[in-house]
Amino acid sequence: MFTTRIRRNAVAATFALTVAGVGAGVIGGGMAMATPASFLDEITINNATLPGKTPDEMVAAGNATCDHLRAGVSVLDEMSAVERTYNFNQGTLFVSAATTNLCPNFAG
């Protein structure tokens, strides 16, 4: 349990730094526009699709993740909430894909 928590905290810290860099790149115009299609591609490639959900439902869940983060939910809490809500263990990858492709500026 303790090892899992340390690993998850390390992943979250790396994730937060990555998101901050992505946001800066989007604002600076150095990166391609993130889209729902790129979100779906990323979660598919990383095997982080939501069980039993359609692509539209997954995009809606990704947008809900963005809304939660903008409202002040921590990244770690959102990862856990996604895993509990959808009964799967890829919350880290799902939240990462959502912030990268649906709300790269959530931290700003």
C-alpha cells in the first residue's frame, strides 16, 4: 500500500510538471491543437478507455475531469475518483489524456 502511494505520488508530480509544460506550449503556439479525437486516440493507445462507454461518453467523462480539476479537485483525487467511478485501474492515464487533450490550460 505504501509503495503504491509513493509510486502514485511520483507519477502525479511528473504528471503535474508535464501538464504545466503542455499548457505553456499551447499558449505559446508551439504545439498542435488538442482535440477530443486526440484524447480518444491517446486513451485507446494507452489502454485507458472506460469500460462499456461509447466514445462520446468517454469525451464527456474527460470533460468532467477537466471541470473537476478547474474546480480545485487535486490530480490525485481525480485519478482515484475516475478509477472508482468507472471501476478500472487506469485513472492516471485517463486524467493525463484529458488534461493533455481536453483542458491543457486547467492549471492556469
